[in-house]
Amino acid sequence: MKFQNLNDFPEKEMFPGYFGKFVHGEKMSVAFWNIKAGSTVPLHHHIHEQVMHVVDGQFEFTVDGNTKVCGPGEIIVIPSNVPHTGTAVTDCRVIDVFHPVREEYRV
């Protein structure tokens, strides 16, 4: 067990306009994103299961061809290997949880 403060984690721009802080457990990763309006993550898929939570702002998300603009409090569950993409409609804050660990997000 480890007590930490998110403010102590370095922030890294992983994609243009996507600034993240990353916390890793043994079997999962959590990404805390600050995303600039208009920033897009390209269509992709990965082995990781993903749960996305919009904390603030509006985020247009497309999962397996279905598109929705999501706002604060909304959650999107993305199964393993399902294609998805998204664009920040406004500046927004988003939390992603991934299983297994996203090794490429280790800072």
C-alpha cells in the first residue's frame, strides 16, 4: 500500500493536447487526463479493457462505430480490442482505468 498525492505526479503529453498523470498498480493503470478542446485521439484498439469517466467538459467519443458527446459524470466501458476514438469538444478532464497495466504509460 502506498499513499500518494496526484499533484506529485509528473504530467506528460502523450498525444497532441492530451496531458496525463499515470498511476500504476500490479494489474491496472489509471490515467488522469487534462485535454485541450479540439484534441483528437486517432481511431485505435488495444488489448486493455478500459473504463472512461468524464469529470469536466464535453468529450465526443466513438466506440465500435457508435458516437455520443459525453459530459460530467458519464462513463464509457470499452471492451478489449474494440475500435474507439475521441475528440475533446471543450477543455475537459477525464479519468481512464485500464486492465492490464498500460506499460507504455509509465513515465
